Amino acid sequence: MSTIGEAAAQALALVTAGDPKLVAIVLLSLRVSLAAVVFGALIGLPFGAWLAVTDFPGRRAVIVMLNALMGLPSVVVGLVVYLLLSRAGPLGSWGILFTPTAMVIAQTILIAPTLAALSQQVVADGWGEYREQLRSLGETRLGAAMTLLWDLKFSLVTILLAGFGRAASEVGAVMIVGGNIDGVTRVMTTTIALETSKGDLPLALALGLVLLTIVLVVNAGAYVVKETAQHRYG
Amino acid sequence: MRAPTSLLPLRLEAVVFETAGRRIIRGISTTFRRGARTVILGPNGAGKSVLLRLCHGLLTPTSGAVTWNAPELPGAPRRQAMVFQRPVLLRRSALDNIRYALKVSGIRGREHEDRAFEALCKVGLEGHADRPARVMSGGEQQRLAMARVWALRPEILFLDEPTASLDPVATHEIERVILALHEAGTKIVMVTHNLGQARRLADEILFLYHGRLLERQPAHQFLKQPASSEAARFLEGELPW
């Protein structure tokens, strides 16, 4: 118990002192996960919205598959991206394995289906309400998808948050494609895993604290944005 | 540029509509011409709203044909509009809701701005241009929906019980805009449950019963002496509205 207490005290000291190593790890984590959310959203949201308003044979199968992909194990994504980017792989010539770029690619692949599946659900609900009016105005399917994405943007904040949460907290994919190289590809989750196994609890705990705080702050911020917007715009 | 040929008359030939094994519209043939304000009456489940949606193209007939004099071209601005019982407005300002409809219609530039604001003035909402549409009262929302229609200047307007959930003052406002649209040359086709409203607005009445068009009469004649026993029972309040 006292070990944990001491580790917690040291962790707090690291955080309050703004330890440069800790700060670098946190910043890299945020950079990688936020980039993955941006790219994942650029792919996932329009696709989900389009899927919600369109109709084609096999649409249901695509939705079922997307929902299944929400549970995609991150180590499997890591492994596939590793095989693609490794020297012998088809994209080996890019030479980006064990770089933050590879980590962004892996996390994008990991969260894009989640963002698509969740936005499909939100937009489908909206489409039920708007469908007749938008069709009456002569809006195209693609136009309707974009209009709904814009109109439901405050509900989509929650979805982006879910994507960010998944990206920031996963360890498998970034560990495999990033390699957990000190100062280059070491992020919060991989550091926590490594330091815990090494027995260096203060750094692991400090990072755990930061990770928790980020998730809490982002969640609270998104909640406030959504509530304010709903109150203001109905 | 040559003015587009009129959409009207709109012809329905033996239109049948079925859904989930139920026949909602059972072979309706009729014609909607420019001019007269047409009100569709009938008891609950007669198929009034479905008929409007078939005319407006939101539903496709199971058999029969809905044909316009000069059909709208795919991708061209719509020349018909519809107002629903519950207005559907986007989460943006009142003015932006009208701008959006104009943009979809392909109307841009200076005319776009002028028309949008003029439409708000027409329904008395000029002081609410920047208010978010979704937080307006029910009556204001429906007036905004009417302003959106006004901006689009359709040749024909379908209205599906537009005042069903409004108080008398708001109802009066909506009726005033409907009459103004009629004066401006828009053909009005409206479903209502309100006999008083039918008296005030209708030039002619179509009476639907169990998916069939039982009567089509000048309003005063229908309201005084309907030809069918079903219509007489409806007017006496014996059929569920």
C-alpha cells in the first residue's frame, strides 16, 4: 500500500513539475489520436451519413459489418498495418513503419468504422424526421447526407468523442506499428504498459492520471457544448 | 429566356396505393387545374394525406399514373411545394432555413437574399430573422414553413393539415398566407379536418372515403347539400374525423 502511496506522490510531483519527458509523451499521444480522429471523421462521418440516407441491395449487410468492425481488436489492426508497412509488405517502400504516421494510420483504420457506424445511427434517426421535407425541397441524397451531418453536428460531437476515447486508450495497434521507441513513438498507453512491467510505477501512474484527466475534461467539454447548443438551437 | 411551361394541370388516372398489404387509395382519377382552391375532406383513414404525397411525388403509386402537364426535370428547381402538419425546420436561424430552401432550388445571389427576407416579412417574422428556428413556438415555426414556401413561389402547394396543432390566432395567420399565395397565383390543394377552415378557404371540395373519391363539388354546394350519404354523415359528425 505504501508503495502505491509513494508512487502516487511521485506521480503527482511529475505532473505538477511538468516533467519534459512526460509532456513529450502526452503531446505525442494527443497528436496521434487527434490526427486519427480527424482522418477517421473525414472518412467515417460522410460514409455513415450516406449509408443512412441511401438505399441499395446489401445496405443492411454493410451496416451489420460496420457494427461488427466497432469491436475490431486493436492488435489485429496493428498486425495488418504492420504487415502492410513492413519492408517486405506492399507499402514497405514508404518507410514509415515505427513512425507516428504509421500510428495515425493504424488508429484511423481502428476508429473509422466506429465513427461510420455511430454516425449512421444518428443520421438515420434524423433522416426519419427530415426525409419528407428534404425530398419535398428537391434535395439530392448526397445533399441530404451533408445537410444532416451539419444539422446534427452537436450530436456528432459525442461520436467524435467516442472515437477519440478509443484511439487515446488503445495500446495494441500503436505498440505494434510504433514500436514504442523512446522519444519517437512512445505514447501514454505504451509507456504505461512498459513502465508497469518494468516496475517504474510513478511514471506509469502519472501518465494514467493525465490520461484520465484528458478523457474527463474532453467528455465534460463535449457535454457542455452539446447541452448549450441544444438549449440554443433546439 | 422562355418561361417554363406550366406544371398544371395535374392528372391522376386510376391511382392505387398499397402498403403492407393494405390498399390505402383505391383507384382515384381526377384533375387539378390552376385557379380554384381545393380542399380535401374525409374521415380518418380515408387516404387524404397519402393522396397528397402521391401527388407531390413523395410516394409512388402501386398502379395508375400521376402526370403533370410539363413534368419537372430531374435536378431542376422544384415548382411544387408541400407544408406538413408538423413543420420540419433545420437547426439554424429562421432566415437561414429559407436561404437553404432557395439554395436547394438553385436560386442564388442577390435575388436569393431579397427573396428570403421578403418571405419573412410576408409572414410577419422579419423581427425573428436571426432566431434559431427550432426554439420558435409551434405557430411561428409553421409561419416560417409558409415563408419558405413563399420564397420558393411554387406553382402548386400541397398542405397537409397545416393548422392541426395551432391555436386560433396562429391558424388565422396561416390562412392569411395561404390566401396571399393563392392571390399570387399558386394553386392550393389542402387537407384539413377543420370544417370552418374548409368553409373559409375552399372553392371546391374533394371528399374521400375509404380510399375512394366519392365527391368533387363546389364548396358551398358540398357543405350545404352533399351528394353522398357518407359525406352527409361526415358533415353531421357521425364519422370519425
